[in-house]
Amino acid sequence: MEGGDTNPYQLEGLSPEASEKANNFMHSQSTWCGNAVCISIVYLVFSVLVMGDMKKIAVEWNDLPADYKGTAKQLASAAAGLSSGVWVQGILGVLSTCCIGGCVVGAARKMVENRNLKMCCCIEYTCSCVYCLNGLSLCGAFGTFITIYGALGEPTHLCRTAANAVNLTAAVAPFAPASTTVGPAGSNSFAQKPELAACANAIDVFKNIVFYMSIFFFILGCCICGQSSTCAAGANFANETQEVFDREEGGGGYEAGYGQPGGAFMS
């Protein structure tokens, strides 16, 4: 057909006006499906990246400063329980999203054939609002992780500060010997404490995890906001299509061959 296929979803029994509106509605559903699959792929990729760093930090969490040791221990425990299934869960998530998306597109096509999109309008508007709220919360999570990333600062400086704080506490404790203040990286006092290098490595890995999570929440927030727009557009297209259906049914559409579910066009 010249100019491309004007009825890619093979919708039958629709007038030219209804066919145009219905195809716009179906395009919005296909877009929602594609975005959902992209979100599941993004989740899989970032899960693999974060899990790799969680395995690294699980080895050196004992050398972290006390303020971060509790969180690192939780990450280490989570890594042990999730590392074996992250690939399987991620791939199953992508496949299940594809199946769900296919069912959504199929259900939308069936509603168009039945010429009844009133319920779909309500569902689309509701989903748009829910997605919008989720997108805003993800933007907040992105800001939180960026703040944590900045607070971690320079790993060697952070570990040196923590070590000096521990030494100061030991020096002022009753009957405790004075402790040597740790100098900057490269100094003799720093070189005499090899655990500080492990601490710096652990902090550096921890920063990578926080960085990955901030990027993940940013991308996910953008995708969710995109889903909100897609659902809003779908609700609008569904409403426009339903208005055409109602107008045809109430204005002689049956006699013209329109308005009958699955009916063929009669000229």
C-alpha cells in the first residue's frame, strides 16, 4: 500500500476516522509495552553492575570506618544471597515483561474491536497519575544518592580521618598509650597501616555502588515519567476513539456498516 500501512493492527469494521483514532490508541499501548521492556533491561544491567561491586565490598567491609561498616555488612549479606540468582531473575523479568506487554496490547485491540474503551480511559488516567508519583519519588531517590556520593569524598582522606579519630579516642582513654596520628597517603605513618589501603579500596567500591544507584534511579525516573506521559496519551486517544464510536452508533453508524463490533465497512 502506498504511503505505508495505515492499519498496522488489522482493525476491522472501523470508519476512516475511527481507524485513525484507534491506531493512535494502539500506538500508545505498543509504546507502553516497549518502555516497560526497556525498564526491565535497565534493571537487569544495573543489577549485574551493582552485584559485582557488592561482591568486592563483601571482602573488605571490616576495614571500613565505623559509620559505614553497618551498611557495608548489609550489602555483603545481600550479595551472598542474591549473586547466584541475579541473572536468572533479571532475564525472567525481561521475558515476563514482554509477555505482560503482549497481553496489554492484545487486550487493547480486543476493546477496540468491541468498540468499548470507557474502562480503558479510567485505567489509563489512573496509571498516569501513579507513574507520575513514582517518577517524582525516584527523582528524590536520585538526589539522595547523589548527596551520599558527595559525602563519601576522597576515600583515602576519609579512612585517614576515621583512623585518626580512633587513635585520638585511644590516646585520651585512661591508662591507654598514646597513638600515632596517621599522615596523608604516602607518608610513613600511613604506610605502616596497610589496613587503610583496604579501607580506601572498600570506600572506593562503595562509591561506585552509590554512583550506579544514582544513575539507575535517574534513568528509571525518566522512564517512569515517560510511562506517565504514554498512559496520559493513551487515555486521551481512548477517549477520542470512544467519542467517534458513540457518535457513529448514535448517528446512523449501524446502517452505514459502522458501529457493529467486528462489522465490515460498507460503502
